[in-house]
Amino acid sequence: MTRKTDRLLEKINYKFNNQTLFETALTHSSFVNEQEYELSSNERLEFLGDAVLGMIIAEYFFQKYKNLREGYLSKYRSKIVSENSLFYIGKDLQLGEYIRLGQGEERSGGREKTSILSDCVEALIGAIYLDSNYENTRSIVLELFSAMLDKVEKEGNISNYKSALQEYCQKRRSFNIDYVLTDQIGPDNDKSFFIDLRVNGKTFSKGIGKSKKKAEQNAAYLALKKFGEIVE
């Protein structure tokens, strides 16, 4: 294509073997509709890219969090494979500068539209997959989405078992939970804390840790296992 699009290739750290795939990924249907010659839009590549992205992110969470049930895995995948997340990636790549748009979309601010940028990101992923292979696409996607993955994992408190247990119990309004310190043993610089996790007033699990927070997390973890929310 042009030196301008070369900058985009540098950002995604990929060089296409089939330039037509790259050009198609950047071609919006509004541009195709205004041409007199036959041309393909990025809609089919977007369809493929959506599936490939979903697989990559699902596999990432599946491999990293081996003890989480499918409900939690689906929740975190959906935060990444969403229009808003894709739009964020598209803005970061400045895709609006590279998309081929029709005059009508150009005038209506199409280069900044959430749907157009997010669709283009998926189309690029689909094009890279067709041009190379799954492993190469996976590497590029995880690099592009690395900051987004970190953010979702931190905000979602994936390893925060207390938060996960609270969410589980809130969905079942008949469950009330309390953490009760029952004992602490050892000198001040090396204490062990013992926590009873009580559900509706009855001890459901017990946690031990070098701090109250760690003991509570351990008790919540064991409770989630009992509820079947964590599998090993």
C-alpha cells in the first residue's frame, strides 16, 4: 500500500504476504458501494476475526485460570471481546487514519465511529489469521490486548476470592456471609490468623493465613470450592 500504512504494520508488528488481505481489512462497505469496479469490503474478514479473537481470549483465560468455572471465564472474555474494547484498540492503532471510507461516511465522522473502528480491528485479526496461522495471530492479539487484559484482570479481581464469593451470594439473596476471627497464634512478627467463614450464621469454611486478609481469602476460596464455583 503506502508508507502511511507501513506505520500501521509496524504498530501491529506484522508484514502481510498477501497485500490484498490487508487492503480488504481496511476497506469499509461505504467505500465499496461508491466504486464502479468490483471490490470486497472488510465485512467477511470481520466475521472471521470475531471468531478468532473470541477463541484466543477464551483460551487465554482458560489456560491462566484453571480453577475458574465457565461462568467466570465467559464474564472476563466478554469484557475483552466487546465493541468498546475493540474501539479502544482501534483508537490506539489510529485506525481511523487508514480506513477506506465512502464520501458519506467520511462527512459523517466515520473515522471516529465506534462500530467502524471496532469492526476494522476484527477484520485485521481475520486477515492476519488467513495470511499466517493461529499461533502467529494469537501472539499478535495478546500483545495488542496486553494492557486491556491487565486492566480487566485487576478490575475484575479474578484472584480475589472474597469478591467472587460476595458476587455469588448476592445472586442468591438467601445467603449472608461473615468473616469471624477465631484465633491468632505466634509472635507479632510471625502471627497466624484463623478465620471462620459463616454462611447464615453457621461455619461453612475455615481459613488460615499470615494476615487476616489472607486468612479470609483462603476461607472464601474453600467456600467457593464447596459451592462448586471452583473446580480442580
